[in-house]
Amino acid sequence: MLSSARRTKDQRADVIVVGSGLAGLSAAHRIAEAGLSVAVLEASGRPGGRMVTDQVDGFLLDRSGRLLTTGSMELTRHAGLSSLVLRPFSAGVLVRSGGRSRRMPELRSTRGALTTVRALAHAARAPRSDALDQARLTAALNRLAGTPTGRTLARPERSAAEALSSRGLPARTVDGFLRPLLAALLGDPELTTSSHCADLALRGYARGRLCLPAGGASALPDLLAAALPPDTVCTGVRAVSAATTSVTTADHGVLGCRAVVVATDARSASELLPGLRVPDFHPATVLHHTAEAAPTEEPALFLDADRRGPVSHTAVVSATDPSRTPPGRPLITSTVLGPVSAEPIGVLDKAARRQLAELYGTCTEDWELIGAHHDPEAVPAMPAPHDFQRPVRLLSGLYVCGDHRDTSSVEGALISGRRAADALLGDFGLAAAPSAPAAAAA
Ligand SMILES: Cc1cc2nc3c(=O)[nH]c(=O)nc-3n(C[C@H](O)[C@H](O)[C@H](O)COP(=O)(O)OP(=O)(O)OC[C@H]3O[C@@H](n4cnc5c(N)ncnc54)[C@H](O)[C@@H]3O)c2cc1C
């Protein structure tokens, strides 16, 4: 890719984007669509940032335990992601709580919404208290699914944990489902996240289905990068400073341009743009196991409300997305959140196996650990009050984007890239292209 860095130097690009995560690629895509030439500088050896998938012995192993929802408009309407295939967890969410496993309600779409009456009918065979809990939860999720963003954001803002305990739902529902679900969606086991962010995450769950990108997390950056003109992304090029009309790199000199978009993670952005605040972060570790036989064929997400070990959520990923494994080999991916995720991998693996044996009801001693990845800064923290639209235009010619500008998520990164591109195009007097139709949910 060095040649493309040289090309950037020789043929000055209109815009330089620093960082090829989802935010940077999304911004580059929109800027290129408007007719400007773009160069994307990436410090590491491959594009994608935190959305990286490693290939190990025929397995596709995500470095993050990615959970997306089919209800995400930004994801499904992005022009560069029109051929993205999403694989839903079609068997829904199974929660282990009080030593029992329960299937939790999914609403899927407003049209196919599970009504309170249907929820009661569904749960008729369950103990009476379970049936009522499920019906109340379904009603609450239905209400949330139909609540416009403005009304959600007009509610008092506090921590998600505080908000959950004041919503009038039984403790069994809060502790036995909503807490573990939100921990998984937000990457925050203590639920210190703003209640506004938590409500929007729950609304996304209520409006769509949890899903995985077919072929691994890197499918998203790969599609975005492929939609850019050839040689737009220059890997192995680290920026050390950024100004309105140039980027200085560690090994490739000073690259001139007409505008710069800094699209790195929050910490690197604050180094390139002194004055930007560095947020706190939630750490995470992902463990990938294979086994002789799959512990279940259910394409479901398993949550452990009993917290009997370090794993927050786990899934037989190969049941949801068979393209990630060699034929006949199961892939079980489990995510550890919070400070415990910093324990040595060997320690986590041992504790996780004990927990997973109970969760899946099978022996895990013979399971093989085929991959593990720890990220101490996996997700920027979003405590209350959270600003959903931090400024992306610093000066005419200098812009910043990344999940730290919107919400700490795939969707937040994509939105921030779009906002930064639109601010830049506005300064150039150019119009942005409209969005594309929704992606397929297979
Ligand atoms: C373990 C884990 C689990 C997660 N789970 C979920 C989830 O379930 N759902 C969800 O929506 N989100 C989840 N996320 C968050 C999501 O992955 C991120 O919010 C999103 O990918 C961030 O994209 P970005 O473009 O803002 O930043 P990044 O992906 O961090 O991209 C920034 C890029 O900038 C490059 N860079 C940095 N400094 C320089 C420099 N000086 N010069 C050149 N390049 C530079 C980096 O190498 C990187 O490629 C998770 C993240 C992790 C790690």
C-alpha cells in the first residue's frame, strides 16, 4: 500500500481522511460520491479499525463480539453497505436467570409486533408470574418501539441503572433480562451509561432483531473500502499532526490537501487535535472456542443474568452465520465485559468454560480456544449527560468524526462520518448524495 501513499503525495487529494474505521470510510464514501478526490490514511496494516475479523484455520474470528440490530437505519440505508447481509439471531434471546433458561420477547417490527395479548398467550404454558412479567415487558418494549427520538430524549437523563429501577417493572424483569441485555448492547456491565443512550439501544432492540454481519465484522469496512476508488485507502501511514490543508505523517512526509477529516479513535484524535476531551472507556475481551459438536443448534444469543462467571453474552455464532467456520466445525463466541476482562486470557478461559458448561448444559473441557482478543478501550463511556451530536466541524477545512462524537457504536461511527462529510461538503458548497435502499436481512 506504500505506492498509494506515494500516489497521494504526488497527486494531491482534495480531502485527506485520517483513520479507516467505519467513521472514516463512511465520511470518505460520502465525500467521494460528491465528486471530490479522497485519500484515507490508516496507521495499521488493514482498514476497519475496531471492526476487524481475523482468519484462523478457516474460522473467521471477530476481535469484537459484535451485536447489530436490523432496525438500524444508518446501517441498512448506507449507500456503501447496500450488499451487506445481516444474519439475525432467529431463535431470539435466551436468558439464564435464577438457574432457569427463558426465551425473551422479540418484537421484530412495528407491523409484526407482539401484542400484550399474544405475549400472554405465548407464555400461557409458563408459570403465571412469568407470563405476567413477559406481558408487561412486551407492553413496555412495544411502547418504547413506537416512541419518537425527541420524546425519548425529553425524559429525565440519569444513569441507565437508576432509570431501570424507577420504571415500575418487577425486579425479576429488570435483573433477569433488561440489565444483562443492556450490558451486552452498551458494553457496560455496571450500566453507568446515560439512560437516553440505553433507551435508544433498547428501542433498536424492540424495533428490529439482533443480528451479525455475514462473514464477520470486517464485512462492513471491506464493503465501504471496496466502494471507494482504487488505492483510496493507504495502510501503514500514521498521521502525527493535522491542519486544515495538510497532514504530517510519521514516515511519508507532509501531504497537502484542501481539507482534513480526523476519523481516529478518541485517544488518537485528542493527540492530533489537542483540546479534544478523552473519554473514559469500557474494556472488553472476546473468546472464541470450537468443539467436536455444537452445544446447541439454536441461532440465539445467550445472556447470563445470574453472572456466574465472567461471560456477559455468548452465542454459537456458526448457527447464525455458518460462513464463519469450516464445514462441520462449530464456533462459540463469548464476550467478557468490565474490569474482569483485563484478567489473563488463561484465567478467563478457565472461568468461562465453567460458566459456559452451565449455560449450554454441556461439558466444555474438550473445547479448544482458537482466538481471544482484549481491547482496554473497546467502547467510549457515555455517562449522563450525553451529547449525541458533538461538533464535527472544528474549522473550515478541519473536521473530526468517530464513535466518540455520537454514540459508541457501529451506528454512531457511521452517523458521525456522515455528519463530518456533510459539514465539509457544505463548506465546499457541494450537495451530499441521498441514501440507498435497505440492506437484506437473510
Ligand atoms: C470488543 C468490542 C465490542 C463492541 N461491541 C459493539 C456492539 O456490540 N455493537 C456496536 O454497535 N458497537 C460495538 N463496538 C464498538 C464499535 O466497534 C465502534 O464504535 C466502531 O467500530 C468505531 O469506529 P470508528 O471509525 O469510530 O473508530 P475505529 O474503528 O477505532 O477506527 C479508527 C481508525 O483510525 C486509525 N488511526 C488511529 N490513529 C491514527 C493515526 N495517527 N494515523 C492514521 N490512522 C490512525 C486506527 O488504526 C483505526 O483503524 C464494540 C467494540 C469493541 C472493541
